[in-house]
Amino acid sequence: MQWALAILTVIAYATLPLGSASFEQQPVPTLLVGLAFVLLAIFGFPFVRERSIWWRAAFAVVQLALGFWIYSLSGAAVGASLLLVVLVVQSVLLLPLPAAAVIAAVIPLVHLGMDWQDGLREGLGTLAVTVFTLIVTELLVREQKARAELAEANERLRGYTAQAEQLAAISERNRLARDIHDGVGHHLTVVQMQLEAARAVLRTTDPERLDAMLATAQEQSGQALAEVRRSVAALREERPRLEDALRTLAAEATTAGVPTELEIRGEVRPIRAEVDESLFRVAQEGLTNVRKHAEASCTTVVLDYRAEDRIRLEVHDDGRGLPETPGDGFGLTGLRERMANLGGRMSLDAGGAKGLTLSVEVPG
């Protein structure tokens, strides 16, 4: 816009001799005053635009006085009117809109020296031109501001998108880490316990029992490999209903040496996939910890649907309870993260002198 104003100013200056009967009487003063206006409009405008409001107001007042002077010296030349139009545009760019409107309203007073009928006619025409120029320039300014704000908003949006992608990647990495720990860790624990039992059986003459233990260890190692493949591929395997999956877990724990029962309370109802996954992982981690640390003789898994808006799962054992300095390994950390993501909660409570209960509640 600044270059367009400069070109318009030069054209207006070049047309000062046109359409004026009195220009030939005093051409030098007209051209000199016009040149001062042009130089200020081209070079002074960008200078004061970066200054305070007082600099900009002074620029507008000086240019208004020079415009009136040029109009008088040139005998109402067309070029003088064009220079005043340039002043209206620059006033909108430099001043608040009310101040620019005052400049636009003052410019028609340049016709005060004329006959009142001609002055009224010319003044109204000039007022229409200045008001139109004021409105169009203000609309252009607002459009430019809107474009700049839109570009800034788009830039912020790109930044937010990058942050969201980073957070999503971090969340997915955490999910995969939990799945690897909960899934692979569970199966490898069973493998370890079966192999330990098999070593003990080697000293006896019971090949059928030994074969069964090794078969279980082989099956569990295969499931662990499947868990690794599933987690690396970031895909969720299709698992049976939660109740059936928990029965399978209980059977595996029983086979591994800790008799485990599943108790379902309330009426079974459909639940979200992420809730299903998390409750399964809670039971899996709880049973794994029982086999590794509790030295329990029996375990009970409770799946409770009795609350209308929540589902509760408990893993209770009759083992040695909480140690004096309980740890907080990856498994429990992963469970807490799962519950936090679902808006649920987790607790770990000692059951009197013996035993421990891992319980979770999630919206269901």
C-alpha cells in the first residue's frame, strides 16, 4: 500500500497544472509547496509511522495545512484534490479512526472561499469522496490485520499440532511400554516358574508331569513372543470377552502353582475396549506379582459390576502381605497410569496379618 500511495502522490503532483486557470499566475509557489507535500508524503510518512501518536498527529496537521495551501495556489486544481485524498488514506494508516474521520470531515472546508451554492455543491462532493476513501482504506487495513492474525493463528496451530503429535507419540510409547511389561512379563514369569518346577521334577521319576510343565512353559513363551509382536506393531489383539480372558488367567495361575478362582458379581455388561484392556492388564499384573512375591496358597480375582457407573476389579491373596519397604516397579506404575488415563483409581491394601488386595475402579 505504501508504494501505491507514493505513485498516486506523484501522479497527483504531475496533474497540478491541469484543470486550473490560475496555475500560470503563480506556478513556482504552487510547485514548491506541492513538492514539499509530496516529499513529506513519500519520505515523512514511513518515518512518522514508527513514531508516537504525537508525531503522526503533527504530520497529519502539517500535510492538511499544505494541502489547503496547494488547493488555494493552484486554483482548485484536480491534482490538489488528489493530494488531499492521499492525506485521507495516510490519516487512516497513522491515526485512530475518529481522528482520521475528523481529517476527512475538515477537507471539504477547502471550498469555503467559493460562492455558497458552488461551495456547498463542491463541498458535499468532496465530503463524499473523502468519506468513501476513509471507509475503503479502513476496510483494507482491517483485512490486512485479519490476514496477519490468521497467519499468526495458523502458525500457533502448527505449533500446537506439533506438540499434540509429540504428546501422542509419548503416550503411545508409554502404552507400548505398559503392554510389553504387563503382557510379556506375565508370560515370562509363568515360564520361569514352570522351568523351576521342571528342574525339581527332574530329580524324580515323573516324566508325564515334567512333560506337562515343559509344554506349559513352551506355550507361555509362544504367547510372550506374540505379545512382543503385537506391541511392536502397535496393534491390539482380539481377545475373548473379559470374563473368559480372566478365567484363562486364573487357570494359568492355578497351573503355575497358586490356586486361583474368578468371582463375578453383578450382571455382566458391555464395556469400552480400553476399559477391557486395562482391567485385563490389572488382573494379569496382580497375578504375576502374587506368583513372584506373595508366597500365597490361594488367590481370588473379583470382577464387580454391581455399581451402575463403575466397574471394580480386585486381586486378593493370602500371602505375606506388604513388605516393610514396598517397591513401586514398572508394573504398578503402569497400572496407575492406566487408571489415570481412564479417570479411575488404584489401591493396594494389606488384608490384616496376611494377604494383600490390589483393587481398581474405573468408569464403566
